[in-house]
Amino acid sequence: MPRIIPGVFAMAAIVMASNVLVQFRFGEWLTLGAFTYPLAFLVTDVINKLHGARAARRVVYAGFGVGVICSAIGTLIVGEFGPLVTHRIVLGSGLAFLTAQLVDIAAFNRLRDQAWWYAPLASTLVGSALDTFLFFSIAFSAPMAFLEPMNDVGWANRILPLLGVGPAAPLWLSLALADWMVKIGVALLALVPYRRMINAAEGHNA
């Protein structure tokens, strides 16, 4: 257990920071939380590489617990248009995080004997795509309105050009696509610290 404590603290910090930063917009389609949240995949992959899938799952469960607490607090804070965090957002974020991270771990394990960069990149791309789809569809799409009938998500279903330039689509699809593009960018950039952390750990243990 002590060997994964740094991973647990790192995951908890990322989840808490993302829950705070998601309240601040960055441009038309993103929030600041979009830039910190994908780092959770980096933590998971580093722990998986160094300590195995079981340890990585423990770190993920710890992050999930922190996320549930943050979401529960958010539902109690009422802003101008109601609670800052709706029940659909709580369900979407929790299910998306847990599912995507566990899929990331499984994919990483299948690919861990490939080139050093292949497993972290491929598993993160798969996990982040699943995370994005689950969260935005559950939290904002019209077909999921039955999950919380009193929550008006009409704003997220306004028909607008995709990312302002593409075909007409519900706004939440633009938000999801922009979020996923950031996740891809972070996944590529995260290969640098991933490689350095793995090398440092392996050099220390040599």
C-alpha cells in the first residue's frame, strides 16, 4: 500500500482541482478543468506500469471516492441557476471516470509489452474517448433527460454549427468534441513526463 500513496495523492489532487476549475470557462467550448482532468490517465498509467493493474485500480477507486465527495458538496451549493452540480452531472462524471479508468487499465495491460509509448497512448485515447462520451451524453443529452426530469438542459441541446464551423448539432456535442481534442493533446504531451517518471523509477530500483 505505501508504494501507491503518491499516486493516490496525485489522483486526489487532480480530481479536486478539476472539480474546482470546471467552474471557469476557457473560450467558448471549454473549461479550465478540461486541461487538468486528463492527467488522471497519466497517474493511472504510471502506477500500472510500475506496480501493476491491482495497484492502479486502487488509485482509481481512491480518485472516484474523492470525486463523489466533491460532487456531493457541489450539489449543496446553489448558484444563480440552481445547484452548481446536478444529479445528472454527478452520475455522468462518476460513471465516466470509473469506467474510463478501468478500461484504460485493461487496455494498458494488453499492450504493455509493446513499444514504451504505445500502451500509455493507446489506452489513454480509448479511455478518454469513453470518458467524454459517457459524461457528456449522460449529463447533457436530451435522450437522457429521464434521469433528472426537473433539470432543464435545453441550453445544451441548442442546435448550432459544430464547434462554430461544422454541421448543425446540439451544443453538447461541440463541448464534448472540444473536450476530447484537449484529452488527445494532453495524452501526447503526457508521454514526456510518463517516460521520465518510468525511467527515474526503474533507475532508482536498478
